[in-house]
Amino acid sequence: AAGGAYVLKPLMSPPSREEILSTLMDL
Amino acid sequence: RQDLNFGQVVADILCEFLEVAIHLILYVREVYPSGIFQKRKKYNVPVQMSCHPELNQYIQDTLHCVKPLIEKNDAEKVVVVIMDKEHHPVERFVFEISQPPLLSIRFASSFSVKSNWGVFLITNRSAETLTGGQKKRCCSFTVLVHTRDAATRNMEKVQVIKDFPWIVADEQEVHMKEPRLIPLKSMTSDIVKMQLYVEERAQK
């Protein structure tokens, strides 16, 4: 990364659109 | 002691704002079904906020980890990256943060910043009309934090939740090839300066 700094992100991904849709159907 | 508390106040205010902004971006970009969003009023402006527990928890955990970096002025940018099906960035909503030197700040004025957020959000929302052509391809998102130099050896600062580890982002998520730059808003207050712009992938 530029300037010696890091760009960080969470290892885990957010819930996918499909996961959200499937939980909506469960309700 | 007051300066220490001040950093916390700034981080609290910014993270509260970023939470609203992230929800709004996800709604506007249709990353998730519109049915999980509810209209709320934040900063005297109607916004759309998710009411899905899992998604809300993810956003809260993310910002909970970002907060210590903002508190120590170690976060230069917080970026919401919207990605396509192939996990390539379509758009990057960049929140560039800078804080004045702590000693020059009048603590009491910190709360006046809230009245400005509404305008910021409205402008944020207008991104829809500016970059709506990309909407159909939005499938997922990630949040990136660009640290300042001082934070480079302090990965542990961001890993404050045990089961929510952070890693260095992939190059393809960080940079887009020849992006179209769309400045949205610049806001300056006594406690913080924030600039919002969008980097949009060039249309094929």
C-alpha cells in the first residue's frame, strides 16, 4: 500500500444476498 | 484526560454516521432486497436502515473494530466497496477523514457537528442519480480501512473482537483501473474534516 500504510478488511464476508433471502423465507 | 475522551467522542460520532451511511449505500445500490430496509429518521433526514439482525451485526462489528483506529487518528479513509458477482469492485465510496490537532479543539463544540450530517447524507443519497448505471451489477460489499503510517504496526488495534479477525486487503479491492472520480461532499467542523467521493469503475 502507498506510504507504508496498510489497507485492512474483515476476514469474514458480510451475509450474501442469497443468505439474506433464505432467512427471509424462513420467517 | 479531556483529550483522551475527545478522541472517543469523535470516534463515536463518526462511527454512528458511518453506520447510517453504510445502510443507505447498501439500500441505494440494491445489494440486498429492499424488504429488509425500513425508513428511519437520522440527523433529521429520512434514511433507509436494514432490520436484518445478521447484516446489522456484521456492520456493527466492523465499525466496532474501526472505532479504535479513528479514536487514535490512525484511520485515513474508510471505504465501502461495492462488488459485482465476480467480486470485482464496481464502486468505492470513500470517506476520507482528517482530524485537527487535539490541543486546538474546543470540546464543547464537538456536538455541533451532528447538525451537519443531514446534509451529508442527502448528498450521499444523490449518488444514486450520479452513478445509477452501475446499480444492476452490485452483489456484495466490503469495508476497507486505510491506515495512516503510525498504525502500520498495530494490526491488533483493529482486532478488538475475538471472532472478527482482520486481514490486509487484496490489491484488486484497493485499486480500480482508471476509475471515474465523483466528488460528493466535503464537510469541515471543529472536530473533524470528512470528504466523500466515489470511485466508479469505467464502463466497458
